[in-house]
Amino acid sequence: MIAADAAGFPLTAFVSVTLAGPEHRAGFLARVAQLPEIQECHHVTGDDDYLLKLRCRGPSDLDRLLTEELKGGPGVARTSTQVALRSEKESVGLPPLRSTD
């Protein structure tokens, strides 16, 4: 696994997104698919619609992604951003299957 810091993307942020309505889902997902800084996009339960994991070059890059790319597009009603101070564990593989006996 490539270290994000070494690759020039030291900032990790998690962004909760609430859409203005379901009619905006397809457009939002198309925008997400075009942004390589968005590493993960999860449709979630609760007050928000999606949870995104972003890798950015720094605070100004995060600001650009939020204001121009996400909030600048139609249909995004609200976002809430949390910046990771440090990542203690990240995995790209799946856990091994365990017997249910």
C-alpha cells in the first residue's frame, strides 16, 4: 500500500453529504466518480445520505473540493466535514472468513 503522505496527500477527511432530494442522486454520484480525491463513497443510514473519504494535498485543496466540486454542484443541501488528525489503522484487504460452527 502506498503511503498517502509520501504520495503528496497527507490530509484525510470524512465528509457527510445530505442531498436536497433523491432526484439529485445520479448527478451527485457522477460528480463523485470524476473526483480522484474521493477514495470512498458510501450510501449510509441516519441523517445524511452519503459518507465520503477524501485524500487531499492540504486545507486549501480540501476547501476547493468542498466549495467548488461538492457544494458547487446542484443538489447538495449540506455537508459536514471531519479531518483525521492521525490514522491508526487503514486496510485495503478483507478480513479472513471465519467458521460459524
